[in-house]
Amino acid sequence: MAALIKIIIQIIFSFLVVQHPIRDLAQNYVPVNTVQLLSQDTTQQRALGILTSKCNVCHAKRNRRRVFTKENMNSWSDDIYQQVFIKKRMPKGKKNKLTLQDNQELLRWIMATQNK
């Protein structure tokens, strides 16, 4: 009998916990810093996609020391800014030309890395 009462109390308690509105609000709360980090991750992912499709194609053949990965791309952001936007030396050739949207995405990522 005591075991049955214990089970009933556990079921009632679990139902109350699941339906608790304050706990639900606390679980769904996302701090502002986390939102900023998530947006930086997507910015970094888009930038990595551009670096992979437009830059790594040539770098893998001609400059293997500078093949961009998720782990090393932030350390190269200043050099990328200099080569792409200041000196306008990269990417070379007409085949890998950056679109206006690619330029904007890379600049957004570079600015995010400089703010850290």
C-alpha cells in the first residue's frame, strides 16, 4: 500500500513539475551574450563557407600553410582583411571572384573577430 501511495505521489509531483510556468520560462531564457555568440557562429560558418569555396580551392594547391579551417580562420582574419579589402590581391583569377554578398559576409565576420 505504501508503495502505491509513493508511486501516486511521484506521478502527481512529476505532472506538477512539467506544468510549472516559472520553470518553463527559466528553461527558455537565453541571455543576450548567448544570442550574440550564436549569431557570431553563423557569421563564422558563412565566412568559412566562402573561404572554403573561394580561397581554399587555390590555397590547397599553391599555399598549403594557409588553408583555412574553423580552428585557424580567426587567427588569419587580419591578413585576410589586408589581402582582400586593402591590397585587393585576393582571390586571384576570375574563377574565384567574390560577390558583393561574399564581401559583406567576410567583412561582418572580420568585424566580429576584432570585437572579441
